[in-house]
Amino acid sequence: MISTKEAYIERISKKKQKLYVNGKKVENFVEHPNIKPIIDSIGLTYDLAFKEEYRDIMVTNSQFISEPINRFLHIYTEKEDLIKRLKLARLLSSKLATCNYRCVGCDILNALYITTYEMDELLKTNYHERLKNYITYVQKNDLAVSGALTDVRGDRSKSPHEQDDIYLKITQTKEDGIVVKGAKICQSGALVVDETVVMPTIALNQQDKAYAVSFAIETGCENMIYVLQNNAYESKKRETPDWESGNPYGDRGTFLVIFDNVFVPWDRVFMCEEYQYASVLVSNFSNIHRYVGSGCKAGFADTIIGASKLMAEYNGTANASHITDKIVETVKGSEACYACGLAAGYEGVKTKSGCWLPNALYANISKTLGLPALNNAIVNLADITGGVCVTAPSKNDLENPEIGQYIEHYLKGSDVATTRDRMKLIKFVEYWVAGPHLGGAVHGGGSPSTPNIFIKRLADIDEKKNLVKELLNIS
Amino acid sequence: MISTKEAYIERISKKKQKLYVNGKKVENFVEHPNIKPIIDSIGLTYDLAFKEEYRDIMVTNSQFISEPINRFLHIYTEKEDLIKRLKLARLLSSKLATCNYRCVGCDILNALYITTYEMDELLKTNYHERLKNYITYVQKNDLAVSGALTDVRGDRSKSPHEQDDIYLKITQTKEDGIVVKGAKICQSGALVVDETVVMPTIALNQQDKAYAVSFAIETGCENMIYVLQNNAYESKKRETPDWESGNPYGDRGTFLVIFDNVFVPWDRVFMCEEYQYASVLVSNFSNIHRYVGSGCKAGFADTIIGASKLMAEYNGTANASHITDKIVETVKGSEACYACGLAAGYEGVKTKSGCWLPNALYANISKTLGLPALNNAIVNLADITGGVCVTAPSKNDLENPEIGQYIEHYLKGSDVATTRDRMKLIKFVEYWVAGPHLGGAVHGGGSPSTPNIFIKRLADIDEKKNLVKELLNIS
Amino acid sequence: MISTKEAYIERISKKKQKLYVNGKKVENFVEHPNIKPIIDSIGLTYDLAFKEEYRDIMVTNSQFISEPINRFLHIYTEKEDLIKRLKLARLLSSKLATCNYRCVGCDILNALYITTYEMDELLKTNYHERLKNYITYVQKNDLAVSGALTDVRGDRSKSPHEQDDIYLKITQTKEDGIVVKGAKICQSGALVVDETVVMPTIALNQQDKAYAVSFAIETGCENMIYVLQNNAYESKKRETPDWESGNPYGDRGTFLVIFDNVFVPWDRVFMCEEYQYASVLVSNFSNIHRYVGSGCKAGFADTIIGASKLMAEYNGTANASHITDKIVETVKGSEACYACGLAAGYEGVKTKSGCWLPNALYANISKTLGLPALNNAIVNLADITGGVCVTAPSKNDLENPEIGQYIEHYLKGSDVATTRDRMKLIKFVEYWVAGPHLGGAVHGGGSPSTPNIFIKRLADIDEKKNLVKELLNIS
Amino acid sequence: MISTKEAYIERISKKKQKLYVNGKKVENFVEHPNIKPIIDSIGLTYDLAFKEEYRDIMVTNSQFISEPINRFLHIYTEKEDLIKRLKLARLLSSKLATCNYRCVGCDILNALYITTYEMDELLKTNYHERLKNYITYVQKNDLAVSGALTDVRGDRSKSPHEQDDIYLKITQTKEDGIVVKGAKICQSGALVVDETVVMPTIALNQQDKAYAVSFAIETGCENMIYVLQNNAYESKKRETPDWESGNPYGDRGTFLVIFDNVFVPWDRVFMCEEYQYASVLVSNFSNIHRYVGSGCKAGFADTIIGASKLMAEYNGTANASHITDKIVETVKGSEACYACGLAAGYEGVKTKSGCWLPNALYANISKTLGLPALNNAIVNLADITGGVCVTAPSKNDLENPEIGQYIEHYLKGSDVATTRDRMKLIKFVEYWVAGPHLGGAVHGGGSPSTPNIFIKRLADIDEKKNLVKELLNIS
């Protein structure tokens, strides 16, 4: 089924959730200035599915329910699915200039699909079947599914079992399900999705088996607590939720999600103590998510490139060669990252489960290209805009009866734009330059060092050694 | 005279200033959460002058009043002054992790000192004497002097006279002085200094001579209007002025400064229509300010390096080689920038006025090293900290009676720190990663492209060509 | 037909060519130490076609002669052809660690195929048919076809017609054909191929129409003169053609090719004064050749990575983390370039002619990734090897009866290799570090600045601008 | 005394040395095409001392013999000496575009001066006095002193004593001196200097004490064997010693130097088993040599910048903005490296011995800037020149009566130069782009990874940590 934004909001509005924002409990979260933009972002993933021009990317047919579904709930049955998945990520990022909140859920479902198949085959468990039932359920109702992955980690030199209940763990195994306790941090969109799938964040060993757990919950079920991230951008959104805050869809809204002894029935449990599969699941997920991330970054860069060009026109510098050079540089960084993603998709492989997995080498390399590309894009945008990107007066100054005329006069750029439009754009630039994105770019898809470990493993270095031995006739 | 922080605040408090913050007029600016940190930052420039360990850097003897003065008001009479000036910049930046607000004023005074000497010599004007009297005045009272430089620029493809009163200009010349009209943007600290010196922002030609103007005003004199920059960090400081906002001294507070027909008496005018000296003055200022900027950036980097190391300890990762590598990388970038500054100082030249000027080639190169160094430092800091640097809950969440215990438990790192201290540090990292600094680093001391123009001019490329001709015996 | 290396050498040996090497006329070029490695390299393109493991990449079916042909003579009839073409380039580069000499010819044939189709359609010429006949001919005989493209350019600030017969031009149009005069520089392998196809090197306007010429000649036909490049590596190959010179296949052997009034019959002429198609042809060729270049660079990098790992083992440093980091860095650079190539292939488009063309944006971006990747790979290899890569004694020193024992003893590394093998590898490293490759990497596929022009044109920047306008509700 | 080039050559000519070049024993080395350029290079260090314009840099007064000496033999008695030493390095590199061969000797003498003072103070040895006598001797005769440092290292995972006589060691201690055995590799200029000072290459422990040895020998004394490096450039210099080989002074000529049981009298021994001072000596030397290296690299870059500009004029591209940008980029890289060197000099410290030592932090950072700067300079030069830098025909082709006219015509650039001059310049570019320099730049002053170890140690990271604690009021 293809649901609507309205239906999604209605479902969400009914939920009774325990939410804290900057130390205060929030009752009507749907209209809260920090939460509404998240809902609108997710809303767009529903809206676009009804636009003819995006239908090919947004909608596909389910192999499980044999009807059209939103691609964010799809399991990749052919290589082309991988490519469309990438284009989906880019499309949303370029429309939102922020998170769409449905990527991680989608990526976990696919990673679980591949991993549970292998688990069942070897361990004679029946997680795969359960998962298929679960996927069928969310597809039938077109539910928004988010993912919870990143454990708070305490002392990183210690493994989970060496610490005092820091990582999310199974505290009880009952006849009808399990009880879990712990916290996941920086879960994007957690509060306002229908469903959350949970998985471990690192490889685990036998002593850590209580932490080897994957499952799905209905968002806002009993004993869940949500604490919104608090950064400067959230303050601004609370104070001036209008265009002063730059992006109508806001920044990436993440939550500290506390599982204070939450019960999960068995039909929603997809891993339970199979510690030896934690690293496989993490690796499959990382592979998919780093892949998708290249589309996400390219979509963000699209808005940065567009803003760069528009600002150059507003400033009267669009024809300066050093300005054009910088825009081309941004394009190169962004498209190199995306091209590497495309290569990962096109060179993807079909797993035993039938689900396609992107080429892991290129997926990991694309992640290493994304950060410098986005970082450089942001620096170039700040360069093109001028210092005003962080020092401009506000919309309220512009609208103030005493000083508005001065702002109107002095903040004007070239004649192609009104002061108001230029200020809107300036605030959008501030959103990129002085917002929380760089932090997201650094750590989204894992810290910058982790792909190197995968790349070393995947690069067939010894085979290349043999090429040289053969060439030089060395024994 | 060496003034105290208390005396400085008393002077400032008496001023009647027209200040707008986010669209609202502010009456008691001294206690305003966005303004107080600026006052405290400037306050530290007074306080440190009384600390024995910093006296050699903070205090020197005036050649004009023959008594100890704060180095921020000194004209460089010997090469060593240049070096100490650089160390002064680094010291303050490393103590404040934000602007000290007295650099630009100091740099303009020195640039004017050199330039007015040349003007007088050729044009038989008497600006130099006036300036000396003015310097004597501010030194005698240890006044905080800021500088106003950056014109709003409208359409950058047009020169000042081709536009409609955008750049600051002389609107009237009277017997006792001049009247000026226009706006300067992003003047750091403008509101809360004793004095402001004003100069042009670009080279000017004859048609632009009304814009060739330099002078000093008492801050807050008649017809001046100040509008505080509005960015997300300012919102946060207003909402949570405590440690939640990361840096007790706040971010760099800049103002849109509107000169709505302001009268300036002749003894405070240092350039009046001598358009041919605008570029000389700008060039001298840029040279000095880019030089000083290398110390400023290195001081900021000191706090980033310190935060990186501390966070690694708090996260339990201080011994990981990839973490150490990143810190060393940050050190290298920062110290290369600073070393280039040092070279500019040590290779400085004595101008005809007697004032020393840093080597322009190295001063400009140091500026080009500063941006990538600081940018990389910030990315490395985000990397070492983790995504939590932009997604952590708040101080208010920690102190909330219902959820405080969870925050306390789950935000804890290794045993070397309390959760509170780790969160303080996290918020300081947020300040760097998701604050307005990158914008400042891009444009402080001029946009990234301008030093290249100077470098090309200064590099003696044809002399090097002759080296090759001689070597190869080419005619 | 699939020819053999032996047949190829026999054909070549019969040619009577005017060849000069370092100022001397060479009669028996087949055994000349600078030429033999080129013949061996081309020979491998024939040999590998008979190896079962490479057949899928080396051999395909011709749409013209309906029999198996060497892929170097194939016109791309489906997308998969593009991908296999890329893999072909990588395979050969990784086997040869130098040029295979058949890429440019292949790429010109495909570019001509697309361009002549368009020309004929608009201009009612019949070049396309001629070209098909020509392709049929070379396929039937499995001829080695090289390409001549790069004109000597004299004063680059002047166009061809403003100079004194510098660019290759048509000097006479006769009933049976045309006469051409001029010189092409750095044509790889020119002397020892069966055929050479010639095309312009830059966009041309009407005044330059005499330079708008494309045709094929039998290599070594009347009035052709070949002058071998002379660089240090060629000297070394002449002095010590054995393993002392590092790569048995030598460096990329290019020639200055002089057309001293050469007659070309009409059935071998594919462009004759249609100046308006020069830029189209150049653009199509560049697109294809930059695409293929990403495979070529990745293949070279494979041998550099292999040599890096092997040398680390020989030096006893294979487990040092900073060594491993460098190898991973090389892998990342190389694979990013290759992935970008793959993306260009997979996102290729079918032209009207039926021939597939790689995506131009990604093809151009891959070129910009190739140079820094290869450069960095070489620097890392030098780093891992040690200064000995340019300072080692020679094979002749090792074999000298008086000092051989010392060399044997002191040049030994770890126990995993003999001194002889280590020295072979050292000489291979010298080949990369101190050979002419960097020059080739800089200019192969055009100078580093040209792709930027294409990228700017291809990047749909205004569309991205509209994304932002829509997002911010800007008119 | 200030000696002349003629006197130097006369001294050298008398030496009876065992030299092997590419497997052959060489008798008259003075005129050998690979050796003569080395002699000419060293000769210039004598010649320039007599040129008035360079006297201030080339000549100073000795504190030991109270007369003018060549600065290459000076012990730094004041800070200004450090700066002039740096300028000396740059001057020679910019005149020679290759090694001057006297740097390492000079740097070892200064490092020994500092280290032997400390050794004597603690160990009550009398090395310092001996060294002063030795320095007095070389100063009185203005001898060319080279340094031998880099041991062949065998298996780098093993220390010297774990291997089979690979590193240079003391094999016998006699009444009148010691006997040493081993080999030093890549000693620049070793054969044709008057004297060689020898020191260890790495830190040593007690088991390695036989390898802790430093001494001076008269070059070419009994049981010494010299084997010239063999790389492609040496082949070319042998084949075409004229301008075809690019640089009249040749490339950096290094030797494998074999000490086959060489006797050293006590008055020339400066360390003998004091293993605990090996690392101190190495560290002092590295510090000085990396410092000096920044001047050396900048001098090389001067010739590259000059060649870039000249070639742009010859090619008719001197006004293209992307060409100018590249030259400016090269200037920036080079001057940043040199500025960092200057900072190291100006921030130098006086050691107990009275000799000045550059600031170690900046010296090490300058080394890390030198490699990318020189590498980038070379790539930019190749870019500006065109592929012709590695593919041009030869001087002999130009002078060949049959084809000379073609070369003359087709290799011509713009009218500002003759073909001959353009080809001379092309060959000079080839020398940089395809010569052994990159290898030298990578490993000169130690491998690229070693400075990082020093930087980490020198950077006061914990002090910076305390800055942050104080700022945030963290305990």
C-alpha cells in the first residue's frame, strides 16, 4: 500500500510518547517547533510517492504483497533496485537538505534479510520467516520505519560486558518475548516513526552475547523514553521557527532513546544472543548504509551547489572565474562520491537470500569520499557567500519598524533579488556552515577510520603482489 | 596607563547605545546574555595585563607617553614587537577560544600609522600628527579600540559610486568636521568598546573618493545604530547562557553598525577623500591582520588540540594510533600556519614611519594555511568526539529530576571524568563543530582568494626565471 | 579474426620505416632495445586473446564480420561492452605496467563511428560507410591500430591558421585522395602498429578548416618519418636492456610522427574540412579515452600496490601500521578513480549510431581523480621502498666479480627474498618513481585543466539552483 | 681560509679511489660524465665565496681560526648563523638545481659539536676537543666535507645486532685507532670530497654498541670502495653529457660506500660505543638537517617556478589564469616550507656547547611540508609544459642533418624563444619530472613518517589540555 502524509501524521498523532526537550517534558509533540520539521520531512517521503515524475524512484512492487509499495520498505530483488535505492536517497536529500529519516530503517531491514537467511541456514533458527512476516506487515500499512543502532558506549577501550549496563542488552527471556534495557543515541527521527528496528552497533564475542539482540518495536511503546538532541540549531528553531532558521525541514533531528526494560514479543525478535552474527549484521548494514550515504551526500551537495550559484548571482560575482572554479570543485567532489556509490550498486552481488548487496569495496570507498566532499562544499559555500553567512541580522530585524528600512537597504545584493530573498538564502547558508551537519557528515555511516579497515580487507593486495612477481620473473 | 577590567566595564556601562538583538531593542546591554560574553572577553585583555606570567606579552612601554601600556594599543617600534604581537594573539585565543575584540583596532592603528606618514610626506597633509595625538589619548586611558572595516557591498560587480549609497561615505564636509553615512558589517565587538576606528574595505579610484575615509568615533555616539548578528549560537546563548552553550566567552559577537549621518570632528579624521591611499591602507592593514591571524588561529587550535586529547581520554581512546595520528595532524597544520606567521614577523621591515611591518609574502601565505588548518582541526575533533558532539542531550536534561539519572548513566565515558565534565566538554566541541567559526575562519582577514593576488605580486617570479636562464645558458 | 603475436610481428617486420632514435637512423627496428619492448607489449594484446581465463574480456563478436575479434577493434553495441572495455584497459595495464598501445586507436574508431554518423545525417556525406568498411578491414585482419592526435602546437595563444604550418593540415585535394602535411607528437607506439588513424586535437573554426581532417594510413607509408622520444629511460634501455631497466615492457614509447606530404586515398578519409565537427569528434574521443584511462590508471596502480606490498615484505616492514596505511591510501585513490570510470560506463548512453558512449560527467571526473591517485601511489611506493629506489647500484655491479659479493651482502633485505630479486624489485620501483610516468599521468587524456571545462558544462548547476529556490520559497 | 674551485679539484684529482660505475671500474673519475657534474657542483660552493654579492651568505669568520671561512664549515655561534645557513642552502639549490654535497657534512659537524660536548660532560670523554681540532683542520684548508649516515639496513624489523654485519660497526679497537666495517648507502658526493664524517643512522641500545661509532676519514683512504648509484639519469648523462641531459650539474650523485675494514686513528674518532648517545646525535642531526632542507627545497622550487614561467612564455600561455594559478600554488607550497624553516631558525636555542640549534618542532614540520610542496611543484611544471616534457626528441635529432629541419620547425613554441632554447628548457623539465628527485624528496632528511614521531613528542599536548580544563572549569 502507498500511504499518504496525512495518514502518517494521523497515526503518529495518536501515539502517547514520553518526550523531553532541553529538560522539559513535551506533551503535544506534533506541533513542537523541533519536531514538526521532522514530521514534514518524513511526510515528503509519502507525498513524493504520488508525484508522477518521481514515481519510478519512489514506488516499486513488493515481492511479498504483490502490490505497489514505497521504496523505503523494499527488499532489493534485482540489481536495478540498488541503483534506484541510491537515486531515492539523492532525490530526498536534494529536496529536503536534511535527513528523510527512513534510510536507516530500510537499510537495517535489508541487512537483516540477508543475515537472518544465513543464520537460519546454519543455526536452524527461524528469524528469516519472522522478518518476512514483519516486512509484509509494514509494507501492507506503509509504515515509517526508523532504525536504532548506535549504542552509547561508555569507555570505548572496554567491551560491553566489561562495563556497567551501558550497551543495550537482553535482561530477561520470557515465554512470550524478551525484555531489553539500555540506550541508543542519535537515532534520527526516532520519535515520529511508526516502527523502530533495533540492531547491535559493533562486533560481539561470546561474553557479550546478552548484547546480541535485534528486534522491532512499535514506536512509543511502554517504558520508552525519548530525549531530543540539544544543539544551537534546535534553540534557534524553538526561538524562530520561520525562515530565520534557514531550512524549513530543519536539521537532522536525533534522539537519545532509552529502553527502560521494554518488552518485545517473539515475533518481533530477529536476533537473540547469536553474538557470532553481530559482526555479519553490522557489516551488511554498514555496506548498504555507506552505499546509500553516497546518494545522500550528493543530494545535500546539490542544494549546496544550487545555493552557491544563487548566492553568486545575488552577490554579483557569478562570472568571476575563482567563484566558478569553486563551484566546479564542489561538483567534482560530490559526483566522485556519488559515482563511487553507483559503481558499488552496479557491481553489487546477489546474496543467498535473494537480496542484492552493493559491492563492499566501493561502498566503503564512497564513504571516505563523502566527508571531504561535503566539508569542502560547505567551505566553498561560505567562501562564495561571504562572512555574512554567520553574521547577518535576523528576519525580525528586517521586519522591525524602526530598523527594518536599514536592513532592507544594506543587506541588499545585486538587483536580481529582494533583500528578503537574499536573507532567506543567507540563513540557508548559515544552516549549512554553522549547523550540526559537519558532525553528521563525520560520523554518519560510522567514524571515518572504520572504512579503512574494510578496504584493507577487501582489496586483494596479495593478488596484486603476484602480478608484479610474474612481471619481474621473481620467484 | 594599564586599566582594569572593572574600569573598562564601568566606562562601557555608561554609554547610551541603540542596540537591536533579533528584532528587539535592548536597554541594559551589559547583562544581556549575548553581550556579556563579549564584555568578559575584552575584560580578559585587561585582567591578563596584571598577571605576572603574561606581563612580558601583555604590557610594553609606549614611545608616546613613556609609560607601560597594554600591547593592544602599541605601535611597533622594533622587530621584537611584531613577534610579541603574534604571541599576544595566540595567548588570547588560547585562553578565550573566541575573539578578544581588540586585534582589528590595534592593526588599523598600526596600518594608519604607516600610511598617514606616507600621505603626509607626499600630500603635505597632517594626518600623522593627528593620529599620534589620538593614539596618545587612547594609550593614556587604556581604551578598548575596535575597528570597522567591512562595508556591506551590495552588488560586488559594481564599484561604490555605481551603487546607491551602500558603502560608507562622506556626505558632508563642514568646518569642524565631516558627516558620514553607511554601514559596516560584522564588526567584532563594536558595541562594547570605548572607541572605533574606521577605514575603507577596498581599493578606490577617483570616482569613489567620497568613500575614501578613515576616522575614529567614540562608540555609541549620536546617530549610531548597532544590530547584533543573529545565528543559531546566539539563540542558544539567549536560551541557555550557562555551560550548555559550550564556551563561557561565547562565539565571536559581531554587529551590523549603521552610521546614520554621524558627525566626526577633524581631529579624529585620518583620511578624507585621498582615494589613492585607500589601497595602500587596505594593503598595510591586510598584511598586519593576516599576520596576526596566524597567531589567532594557532591559539584556537590549541584549545581544539586540548579538547581532542581530553575527549580521547574521556572516551577511552587516547592510546589508539589513529586518534593520536589525528591530533598530530592538527598540530602540524596549526604550527605550520603559526611558523609562517613567525617568519613574517622575523623577516619584517621597518617602514619610513618607524613602525615595523611584517613580511607581506609570508603574512599572506600564513592566511592561506590558516583556513585548512582550522577546518581540519575541527573535523578531527568531531571525529575523535563522536556524533554525540551534535546530538547530546542538554544540561537541563541532566538536571531534570525525572530523566537526569538516565543521562548521568548513559552519557558517562571512561572513569576519568564525571558525566557532567564530559558533557561540558561535549558542548565545547559542539561550539567548534556546529558553531559559526568555520564561517569566521573562511573570511577573517579577507576572503580566501585575495591572498593569492598578493602572493603572485610578491613572489619575484621573473627573478627565478633568470636563475633558470643562467643555469641553462639560455639567452 | 584473432591474430597471433607471431603474425603481428611478421607483418610489422616487413615494413620499411624511416626511424630516428637519438639522432641516428635505425634500420632493424624490430630488435632495437627501445622498440622491442613496444612490440612485446602489443604482442601481449594478441597473446592474451588466446588465454581462456581472459577470453571474455579480450575477445568479442563483431557486428560487422560476425566472427570473434580482439576487443581492441570493437565498436560498442551494448552497455556491457563499455564495462568490458574498461576491464580490458585495467587488465593490460596491470600485466604490462606500461602502455598497450592499442587504446587510442580503439577509442578514435568509436569516436569516429559516432561522429561520422551525425556528420552524414546532417551534411549528407558518406564518411560513416567508409569507416565501417575500414573497421571491417582491420577486424578481418586483426590489425594493430594506433591513433595520432596531439598536434605540435607552436604558440598556444594562436589558432592553427595564425601559425606557420604547425598543425597537421590538408595541403592538396586530388581526385583520388588528399595530401597532408604536419606533425603529431607523442603518439604512443606509432611505429610498430599496422595502422594509424589520425584526427584533430582541438576544436576548429572556419578559418582552420584545412586542419579539420581525419583519416587512416598504413603505418610506414611513403613520406612518413618517425622520431622516437628521447628521455633518460630510453638511454637506460639502450645501455642495459635487461632487468636493470626495471620493466621488461619498457616505458610508454612515443614518437614524433612527421607527415611530410603524405597521400591518403579517399576511402581512408573520414573528415575533410568539416571544421564544425572537429570539436564534436574531440569531445567524443576525450569522453571515451578519459573513461578508458580510469581503467588504465587502476591497472598501473595494481602493479604499484603489488610492488609496495612486496617491498614491505622484502624490507621487513609489512606489519608496520604506517606502511599498511599508505598501501590502503593507494588502494583508495586507485579504486575511487576506477569506480568513477565504472559509473561512467554503467550510466553510458546509446548514441544514434548505435554505439554506446560513457557518461561524460563521470568520465571527466575520473580523469581528474587519476592523476592525484597515481601521483600519490608513486610517492607512497617511494616512501615504502626507501631512498634506494633511486640510488641503488646496478645489475652489472651485482654481477661484477670484484664487488658483486659486497652488493650481494649489503643490498639484501629480509630473508624472504634473494638480493637479486630485491634488486629487480628496486629497479621496478625506480621505473615508477624516476621514470617518465608522472608526465604521462599529467597529460594522458588531455591536460589536467580541460576536464574542468567539461564538468562545468555537464553539471546541471541551474537545476540545482531551482531546488534551492523551491525549498526556500524564493521567487 | 677560503679555497678556490681549482685548488679543490687539484686536491681531489690526486686521490686514488676505487670507483665502480654500472659494473665497471673507473680510473680517471675526474672527467667521467657522471662524476664531473658533482665536482662542478661542489666547485660552485668555492666559486660563489669569491662573488661579492654572495659573500655575506657564503663566508663568515671562524671562532676557531679567526679568519674568514666558507660557511659550510662553520659552527653556529649566534642565531643569525642559523638564518644565514638556511639562506646558504637556498642559494646553492637555486643556482645548481641539484645537491651542493656539502650540507650533510656541515650538519653532522654541528650535531657532533653539540653532542660531544654533552658526552664529555657526562662521560668524561674528550671527544669535543678532538672534534674542535678536526674542525680547525678542515677550516684551515677549506676542505669539502661530506657525511655518511644511512646504513644499508637489511631486515628493518631487526636491530643491527640481530643481523649479520649489515650496519657499519667497529670490528677492532687498537692502540692507535679503530677498524670499521660496513656500508653506507646513498652518500651524496662521497667520492669527490676531501673528507667524510660518519655517524650512526638510528637510535641504538646496549647490544648494538659496536654500531655506535662516529669518525672522520680522508676520502679514498685504504679499503674504501665506492659504487655510483645507477639510475636512468646516470645512463643518459653517460650517453649524452651535453644539454640533452637537462641540468649541467646533473642529478644528485650518491654512492654506496663500502668500508672494508678501514682503519681510523683515534684523533678522528668522535664516538666509540657510547650507544646511549646515538639517538641524541641522530636527533640533533635530523633537527639541523630537516631545517636546512627547507631552504634546499625552496631553492629547488625557485628553479621549478622559474622554469614554469619561462615555459609558459615559450608555449604562449603565460597569460592564462589557470597557468598563473598553478605557479602561485607552487610558490605558496615552497614558501610555506621555507617560512617554517625560517621560524625554526629564529626560534632556535643556544645549546650548552655554545652552538645554536634550530627549534625542533618547526624544523620537523618544515620537513613534512617540503615533500608535498616539491611534488606539487613538479606536477604543476609538467602540467604547464605539456606531455613533451617526457616525449621530446633529442638534441642529436635537432642536430641531425636529415631531420634537424623538422625538429627545428615542429618543436618551436612562441616567437620569444628559439627551438634550441625551448628544447633546452624541455630537457630541464624532463630532469625534474622524470628524474630521481621525487625519490630524493621523499627520503631526504629521513622517511616521511619520522617527523611525526618528533612532532608528537614536541607539541606540549597536555598543556593545551589544561587550557581547556581551565576554560570549562573542569576538574
